[in-house]
Amino acid sequence: MNAPIRARFRAQLAAFTLDVDLHLPGRGITAIFGPSGSGKSTLLRCIAGLQRAEGALHIGNTTWHDETHCTPAHKRAVGYVFQDASLFPHLSVRGNLEYGRRRVPAAERRIMLEQATHWLGLDNMLDRRPDTLSGGERQRVAIARALLTSPRLLLMDEPLAALDLQSREVILGYLERLHEHLPVPVIYVTHSPDEVARLADHLILLEAGRVRDSGEPAELLTALDGMAAQWGGAAMLQGQVLAHDETWHLTRIGNDQWRLAVPREDLPPGSMARVRIHASDVSLARKPHDDTSILNILPVTVEAWRDLNPAQVLVRLRLTDGQPLLARITRLSHHRLELHEGQAVYAQIKSVSLVRAQEA
């Protein structure tokens, strides 16, 4: 399904008002990001039909909600994954998955049991009971169960919030791989910039029940008046796996205008990759240097900057292909370099983290 989604809601909950008008892509992962109390979960409940609201909801040419009609929640083809996996304790993993699959008539099933178990690494635990699974394993089962309802839309409400760091990292890896196979759009609620950087294809920023901004994650993550200043700043670059350097155990990622060296990754040349670069790992120079341990030195243009505190400045840069980058430097360095808008400088990148790869 690639049809776009239109969601317009106004809901009053005590002293809080949700008032949004969204145009969402009909494929990939849309992240809903914002602080606690911004209305993220309320928005998902409106989409699922669990929260009364004025407005409209159109999934392509299908109307689930408008002025004259409201499809009941149980008749909406929505898969919903909460923070708590909420598995049936008396059923095995297979039994929980079959419960989701049996909710859909055979002729309407678009995702098979074998697909869901393979995508989420469940093949070896189908006979186990939920009380023998870790938190991360239970959540993977919950995601697979939601997929087996063959939904037209998958809603995920902070699915990793209750997990420890190790479990979160494991499940993020599965979600990254799942992204390439999933035939339905996902709306993913989170308050984690890291999850946004790793998963999101489209980003909605919510604040006090209203949309503050929406668009490409790479642009919004580096906006000096928004997420960048609030969370310290990290850019997200898209590039192609160009080659592997077996001598020095490095992988080259980039395009015909820039390239980065990252620790060796088992990715086929030609596949696409997403890398995250923290602003604190970027320094600036007027000229390129070859007498340094830093391998990644890219030509960039100064676009804007913002004071973070009395000692530091956050500088927004543009690569030659138009992708944004951030550098966190001292105000003294900013003064010594005499930085100005449109200036050509070189970004020296100390560390690069691969955050998502896509098959060619």
C-alpha cells in the first residue's frame, strides 16, 4: 500500500487539546516525536478509533472517519503495538501469533506466519511460553502478532520504552531490517532522537497537542531552532556502500561528491546506508589536512549557527550534495575561524556510526 494518509483531529481531554492536521506518506516509517504530554499517544488512539475526536481520517481512498461516518476500532485494519507486549500467558508464541492471524479471513491475509517469524527472528521460540521470554523477545512476538493481522497501517506506541539498553539495541536491529520488507506504513511514537535517526523516513514534531514541524528527518534533526539545540545535535547522512578496505578493515560509504570511512561492515557494495554523526564529533578547518589521525575530511559550506551556552556554538553546514551536517565547537574557535554564512570550510569527522543499511 502506497496511498497517502490524511489525519485531521481535534480532541479535548480535560485541560489538554489535541489539534492536528497531518498528511503522511503511505509507505515507510513516520516517527511522531515530542516530549511527554505532547499528545503522541492520544494521536495514535484517535487513528486507531480508541479516542473520540472531531475530524477526519482517510487511508488512501478509504475513509475511516469524517463528519458523517466513524468506522469502529475493531473494524479498522490497524495493527497496534504498545509498550507492554500484552501476550496471552496461556498460549505459546505460536498460539499468540495464530491468534493474530485468525482475526483475518484467509483471502485477506497479506503477511504469512513464516514471513513474520523470519523477519523478527522467532523461528526457534515458537513452542515457548511468554513467561520464558525476555522483554525484548516478548515485544518481538507482539510486533509479529500485529503484523499477522495484515493491517493497512501499523501503529507503534513507544514499543522500546520499557526495555533495557541491550534489548532495545537488538530490537532496533530487527526493526531496521523489517523496514525493508514491510508492505504497510508505520506510525511510530517515540521520545528518543536515536530511534528517530535509526528508523524514521518522515518526522512529525508534536508540541502541546499541535504540530510544530514535519518533514525529512535529516533536515529536522539538524534544525538549529528545534531538535538540534535541544538534544545536542546529530546529523544523518545517506550514502552508498562504495567498497571495502580489507587491509585496514574499513568500509567506504558515500557518493560521487563525498565519502566516509567506517569500521568494516558486512554490506554488499551498491547497497544504501544511513550514518549518524554527532555534532561533538565534528571539528572545522579552513584547509584540509593530511597530517592528522582523522580520516574523514569533507568540504562543506557554513549555513548558520547558534550559541548553545557561553562557551559553545552549534554550526549548521551543507555538504556539496546538499545534505546537512552539524559541528559543535567553542565560541573561541568560531571567532578564530571568522566563520560567516556561505563560507567554504572543511568538516573533520572523528567518529561515524552506521545506523541503518538497506539492501541494494
